[in-house]
Amino acid sequence: MQLRLKMILMATVPLGVALICMGITARHQTMALANEERKLVEAAYLHSKETELRHYVELARSTIERIAESGDLGEADLQAKAVQVVSRMKFGDNGYFFLYDQQGKLLVNPEQMAVANVDLCDPDTPAGQTQATLILDQAKAGGGLVRYEWHKPSSQILAPKLGYVLQVPGWNWVIGTGLYLDDVQEALARLDEHAKNNIAATQRRIYLIAALCMVLIAAAGVLLNLKDHRISSDKLRRLAQRVVHSQEEERARVARDLHDGVVQVLVSSKFLLETAQLQHQYSASLDGSAPGGKALDQGLARLNDALTEIRRVSHGLRPALLDDLGLPAALALLSEQMTQGGASRVHLEPCGEVQPIPNSHATALYRVAQEAVKNACTHAEARDVLLSLLTGPRSITLIVQDNGKGFDIQRVLADGTSGIGLRNMRERIEALDGQFSIAASRLGTRIVATLPLRADAGSDAALPHSRFDSSYAPA
């Protein structure tokens, strides 16, 4: 794994874990605060309900006390009057009062009440026995709040109810009322839903921030990688140029050594042998014998072959015409040599005046032409190979076209053991910011290499200005 990728992971993973932990902590704390708020709201609701119920019950009890203290009727009549008044009393939409005597009997008749569909907690019925017991026990204990579930008159749905009961002095009756808490439950449910929505929104924001941070870190990493890749590519391109330049310098040095050293020694040896041959022929003409003349002739022939081969190798390493007369002359010599040395005919199209180009450009185009012509003659078995050199104000283009049998470009490039020459040609051209393309079919192969020309192409690194046509024949 690359160091930069490790650094990105070291930056993003802790950040992601930290933000996830922050989200979980925020959710936990928010839920705790929401629960506390819910308890406070519920306590406030219940306190207000309790206060309201106590006021209602105290009002009803004071009404009964006033009726009991009036004294204008007998006690039975006063009690009947009190029951009738209580059954008619109501508050809100579903508010009513219930009334029990000291034996726990229900005194109020639901049919005579001001609220319809009332079902009172009758201790004599199984459905209301438990609730009536709670109410009576709380009243005997001094009164207060009672919680139970009962049917709501308006909807006949079983709902939680908060009741408040008190004892009536003198008659020892139990009077009370209650409020249904379904509206409180709905309010608390809305509060819980609102809290959940807020928590979800907070988590979404946290996760969005986390994703944005990770994207920014990743983008920064990508930009740094691209920058490093561009720098590395530039370094590799410069390194490739230096390698190619070193190779060409080494080739030129070997070619000079062969030409200036070995070739000169062989030429001197040839002159000495030719002198010895002339002397031998002169001696033979005087005494009429020529012993060893045939061996001397064979030695001279072998020496001439050696000189020719060394010159060929020297020109292959670094043609002198490329440095002396320019790229067109070097391509003409290449065409002549390849035509003389094989069954293929290599032609160079006449080109007009070629402006000075950098030495690196000329060398790269020459090596591309050398490799392409060699492949066409050796592997493609082409009968004709055409070289074209096109120059413009800003670029120079080399085209090598043959009529050989072609090849499968993708298969050759995919094979690691072949296609080295094609890759070398492409790398030479692309190292100089040029463009290289190749097209192959059964009708032949076409290679196009284009190099850009800068405005300072006429510097010391440029080759000499030359003009070439088909009538040129190198010595």
C-alpha cells in the first residue's frame, strides 16, 4: 500500500470513527434531554389537570354542603336534591361528577346526567368494581388523585383517566370527577415525534459533515496524487530522455572509435597488403613464378569485407550523415542500405527544404524509421516501403508505409516478450512530447510519428539546414 494512501486512511478512518461516535453521543444525549423534557411536560400537564380537578371537586362538594346546610327540607329530600344537582353538573365536553354514599353505593343515575353515553364505575358490576374500589379507598384515605382506565363518553374508547375524589362531611358521601388523559398522551406523542425528527436531522447533518470531510480529504489526496504523478511523469520523461541521450552518445562514441581507430588500422593494413601484392606481382614478373599470390588475394578480399562490415556497423550505431547533412540524408542512406541488403525496396519521398530541427528530434525520428523499416523488411515481408518526411512551421512528421502482411497490434503489445521495438518507438516520441500512431491490416502497416518544433529550434542543438531530393546519393 502506498504511503499517501496510508496517510489518507489514517486521516479519514479516525475522523469517520470520531464523527460516528459524536453522532451516537449526540443521539444519546438528545434522547436523554427529550425524555427529561417529556417528564417535565407530563408533570406540568398532570399538575394542571390535578389543580383543575381539585377545583371542580371542591366546587361540587361546596354545592352539596350548601344544600345540606339549607335545612328547608328533610335529610332524605335534601340528599335527593343534592344527587339531582350533581347529576346535572358538567364541565367541558365530557366532564361529569360521580357520587357514592357511605356504603359505597353509586348514587348518580347515568341516564339523568347532562352528558350522554356516561358509564359510571359501579361497584356492583364486574367492569367497574376495581375502579370503584380504588376511588372509595382513596376517599377514605383523605381524598386525592386516582389513576385508572375508563370508557370515554364521546368515543367509547378505553382511555387513561385521572380522577380526584373527596369525602362530603356529615353525610360521608364520596364525590369525585376525572379528566381523560388521551389528549396528554397525544401531546406527549407529538413531543416524542418532534424529538425523534430533531435527532434524525442532527444525525443527518453530522453524517453529511462527515461525508463532506471525507470527500474533501479524498479530493485533497487525489490532487496530491495527481500532482505527484505529474511530477513523477516529468521526472520519468526527463530520465528517459537522458537515457536515450546517453545511449546515442555511447553509440556515437563507439562509432567514432570504430571509424577513427579500427577502420584506420584496417585501412593501413590494407594499404600494406596492397603494396606487398604489387611487389609480389613485380617479383613474379621478373622470375616467372607467383607463389602465394592466391592467398594474398584472398586476404585482401577478407579485409575488404571486414572494412565493409565495420562501416555498416558504424553507420548503424550512429550515421555520420545525421550529424553532418541532416535527417533527410540519413534517411536516404538508410533507404539505400536496406534496399541493397534485402528483397524489399525502400523509397524516400522527395521532400522540400527542411528547417533545422533539434538533434534529439532528428535522432528519435531516425531511430523510428530504422526500426520501422527493419520490421517491415524482416517480419512483415513487405515488397515496398515508403518513407515520407513532412515539415511544418510547428511540427515535423515521419510516415513509414509498407505493403506487408501486417500484424495484430493489440496481441503484440499485450505480449510481454514481443513488441519491444514498438514500445521503444512510442516512448522515444512521447518523451519529446510528440504523438505516435500505428495502424496495421492485411494490406500493410502505417506508422506516423509527429514531433513539435519550438521557436528556438535553430539553437546549437539543431541539425544543419539541408535540402534533399531523390537524386542525392551518399558516398
